[in-house]
Amino acid sequence: MNSDKIVSFPHLGCYAVVFDYFLSNVLKCKILVPPPTTRRTIELGSKYSPDFVCVPFKYNLGNYIEALEKGANVLIQGGGGCRYGYYAELQEEILRKLGYDFEFYNLIVDNHISLKKGYRFCKKINSKTNIFKCGYYLFNSLVMILCIDKIEKYIRSNMGFEVTRGEFEKLEEEYFSSFDKNNGLFKIIKNYYRYKKNFKKISLNKNGKHLKVMLIGELYSLIDFNTSYNTERKLMKMGIEVYRETDLTYLLIGKKMRLSKMVRKSKKYIKYNLGADASLSVFNALRAVRDGYDGIIHMKSFGCIPEITALSILENIASENNIPMISLSFDAEDNEVGVDTRLEAFYDMIEGRK
């Protein structure tokens, strides 16, 4: 056990449990999971961030500061895919100017996470680890992500229709608490099927005439509920079936295989990849039209250039196909009451149309 190393990372919604699992087993040192993202997180990050950067930079910087306050001395940055992939050096410089003492490891090469750099980092922290051990726990972690995303997809589809309020969230919390650092592949899969069965036992009042809303937009606002005032959960509690494709399964596995197909299927509106997940936003807006969704909610962090590029296209799709759409942009200056008011107005509109 490397007792003097305390490793932490940016928080990313429900996936923190996966990062904790992998790092704990491979590094064999203390892993400090940063506190869930809160208002304090964004205020800390915004205070020390340049004004022009996107919100994920500010949240991540806030995550780092909160982790350092709790004793972390090793930080990891593994985000990429857009300009986010170039923020590690600036984040490190800001934290050092604030007087923090730590080691910083950027796992990004050419704006994408590098398995080679990741392995070198693991080897540096724990010299006894090897490529087979890293590969085993990486594979287990990918299976955990697949299982989590399948469970979360079922929750988004059905939580709004539970007969007894709170049953889904209670069981979801129990599911995440059930993950153990000592779990092997068999236990992870067995655990998934056990909880999948339990979720399907929850009584529903779903008659097929319910409202369906497609969530599209920037991955950070979609994946980490706390950065978007739990918009997704609020919609479910209004009795809406929610669908979103953006999750880690899509980002790690589906995106590379499907990107050219998505651009081709959306050729009326785009001729090339718009960057980050903006092409998926256009593709899924068209899918919402095709599959008879009642509305579209476009979510992004303030300053997300690919989603800003996509927004005018999305507005054209909504207008031409007579489907309601609102766009929510999140920043440190946002007010939850204002977001709630817009969601309620959107609900009233799509319910009236239904």
C-alpha cells in the first residue's frame, strides 16, 4: 500500500463509483472521491477560472480544490473530445498559483485519453502493478459502466410512473452502494441481473399515452445531474418518459462506430461532424421527430461551442417539424428557480398539445 499517495479525480455523476473501483484495485493507495458537485463547487471553480472557459472546466477546478482541501495530493485529468482536452495544463497552473502542493497527471494525448499514459501513471503510483492487472480491472470497469447505463436507461423510461413515489431512487441508491472494491467480473454481472429484476418488480402506472421527451446536448450537462439542477429527474417526477443517448457507454463504445452514420443520416442539416457531441444532438432531434416524441430539451454548458453551432440547426428542425424544443444553458450565474419555471412552462405546453 502506497500510504502517502491520496489520489482524486473530477466528479462525473454516478460514474465516480467506477473510477473509485478501478483506481483502488490498481493503485493500491487511498482514493479520495471528490464530494458530489454542488453550488460551492461551481463557485470555487468560477472564482479562479478565466471567464471565457466552458462550465465543465469550472466544475472540474472546483472538484480539484475540494479534493485538495480534503487531503488529496495526486490529481488526474482524463477529459477530452473538445477543447476540454486542452485544459489540464491551465488547471494545474491555477492550482499551483493558489499554493496547493500536489502531483498532476494528464492522461490526454491528441485530445483523447491515452491507455499508454494511463498505464504509465498506474505503474508510477504502484510499481507492483502490471499490464494484465490493469487490463483485468479496466475490463471490469467497462462492464460496470455498461450495467450502470442499462439500469439508468430503465429508470429514465419508467421512474415517472412508479405507483409508490421514491421507490426507484431508493433502489438506485441501494444498487450503487452494493458495488464493492473486491467485486470480480462474475459478481458485477450477477449484481446487475439481481437489481434489474428488482427494478422490474416496482409497480408502474404507465398506460402508453404518457409524455415522452428527448434530452440532447453536451455530455457534462446531461451526465452529471447536479450541474443542471437535476433537470432530468424533475422531468421524470412530472410523469414524463425521458430518453437520452449520451452516457459513457455511448462515449466509449458507440460514438466512434456510429459517428459517420449519424452525419450521413442527418445530411439534410449537416455535411460534416460538428465536434464533441453536437452531431449526436442533431441526429437525435431528427430521431425524436421520427419516433413521435412530444418535445426536445437541448442542454449545454455555457460557452460550449459545438452545441452553440448545433443550436440554430436544432431550431430549424423543431420549427420545420412542429415539435416543441427549449434550450437550457448552464453557468455559475444560473438560478434554479428560473430553470424550474421554464421546465413547468414546457410541460404545460407539451401536455396541452398531447
